[in-house]
Amino acid sequence: MKELLEKEIIKFYREREKKNKEKKICLKDFYAEWLNYKSLRTNSSAYIRTINELWKRYYANDKVSDIPLVDLDKYTLDVWAHTLIKECRMTKKQYYNMAVIMRQALELAVEKNIIPENPFSKVKIDRKLFTPVKKKPDETQVYLLNEQSLIEKEAYTDFEATGNAACLGIPFAFQTGMRISEIVALKWSDIGEEKENCIHVQRMETKDYKRLPDGTFGSPERVVIERTKSLAGTRNVYLTSKARDILEQIRKSNLKNGYDDSGYIFLNEKGRMNTLCLDTRIRKYCRHINISEKGMHKVRKTYISTLIDSENININYIREQVGHSDERTTFGNYCFNRKPKDQTAEEMEKALVFGL
């Protein structure tokens, strides 16, 4: 009886000690545990690194991180969030990216019975307070019609001189609209039968950041993973006759140079090419033809805008081809005018004056 009583007394004081400790736990104490938990739920070390950068920028030196979690209430968090939005002139996207840490850390604290509920879920932001995002001029987001032809000419000339398949990766991107990370991860085995005229996109290159013991991240290693950016990203992309011809040229070039690396299509003397090989090359071409520098992602935007301009291709098919889960993304973020200003003015005249 005495032993049982002693056990109950010890249990009581241990639970009280635990509760007292939990009362003192603040976000600064809890962050590392939450981040480790978050890391288990994603395969992207780059995303975890981004989260850590957000922590250092918005939380590490903010007084809100020193307040015990049990003392955080709706009013305190409301003032904190609105102050940040105004002082940092946040866009809607910046705010919601930043708020992930507070929202999800408190959700985990609820699951661990550290706090009874998540007070941040009650904080509502007036969207009018967000700094509006001005859409960038079309000519900075896509390659205009005349620019695309000049860029492709540069690429073919460079390939004839060097035999480097990276040159052909650029006109190939204009024909397929793939993400640059998907292009450099393509394998010959991804190409469908000749009658299908398609290539299966199922993997991509990503940056793998190793987390160091002190919580920082080392230099990234570029690796290929067997998945795409999203579930919608795994898809069959139509290969035009021009795209198929480009692939045949690359095949012959690889054989001539003696390149062979686990079946990858885009190779150089070091093995599989990474995204920098293509992106630095197209930027060099931009400088050669004296236009503003645009990277490979602008090729993807050009491809999508080209298909949207066509009257005979359904938007849902375009969405599927580029790996978007929602056509609103396709229209809202990838629809730009590819015509130079003088040509656009001429088209406006035809439509509004001569078309009457």
C-alpha cells in the first residue's frame, strides 16, 4: 500500500513538472521540434531550407517567439500579423508563406496537448492590406516572335560549331514546354512508340540540401528524383516532328561523342547535364542578339502562350500538356502577348477599325 502511494505521488509531481515546463515553452523552443516533424512530411530539402530562411527573417529576433505558447492569444497574434504585413509591405503570397510556421507549429502544439487550441486559426486578414503584385510587362515574360526565331538560330549555329546537346535543349524546350528540371532528367526510355509521338515526363532534377548539425544547410547537390513538381506534372507530352528531329540529332551527337550515362538524353563529357547548362546558354544567346536576358522558364511561358494563341487547341489539353492541375494557373500565370508592339498595334487596328 505504501509503495503504491509513493508511485502515485511521484506520478503526480512528474505530471505537474511536465505541465510547468510546457507552460514555459515558447515558439523559439518549439521551432526545432516542429521543423524536424515538418521534414518528415516532405521530400524537398529545398523547401525546408526556405522555411528556415523565413524563420530567421521573421521569427528568430521577434518578441512573439519568446512568448510561452500557452500565453499566445488571438489578440496578440492578430497584432503581430498585421504589424508584419504593414512594416514589411507583404504581398498575399509572402504573408501566407511566412505564416506557415506559426500556424503549423501551433497545430502541432495542440496535438501534443501543450495548448488546448490554435489561436492563430482565428486571425483573419483583410486582403486589402496586402501589397498588390503588379503583373510584369509581357515582353519580359516571354520570347517575342522575332526573338524566338533569333534564339533558335543561335542555338543551331552553336550546335554545329560545338556539337553540344545543350544547344538543342533550347529549341526542344520551345517545342515541348517542359520545365527545365524535367528536360535534364529525361531518358531515352521515356519516349513512347513512334505511333504515339509522345514522351513521358516522370522525374526531375532538384537541389538536395544537407542539414548540418548546427541547423544550417550546406551547398546543394543537384540530384534526379523519380517524381515531378506535382501529381499533375507526371504526363505524356506531345512530340512535334521538329521535337523528334531534335532528339534524333542529339542521339547521333551522343554516339559520336561517346556519351553514355544511365540512358539520359542530355549529356556532356561529365555525364548528365544539369539545369545550369541550359539556362546559362540561353542567357548567353540573349546577350548575343542584344535582348534582355531571359531564362529557360520564359521558354515554358512562351510555349504555353503560343498554344493559347491557337484557336484550335482546347485549354484543358494545354493544361494537361504542361502539368498544371488547374487551368486558372495556365491562364493566370502563363498567358502573355508574344507579338512586338508595332505588330500588336496593327492587329488592334484590324480588329477594331477595319474589322467593322
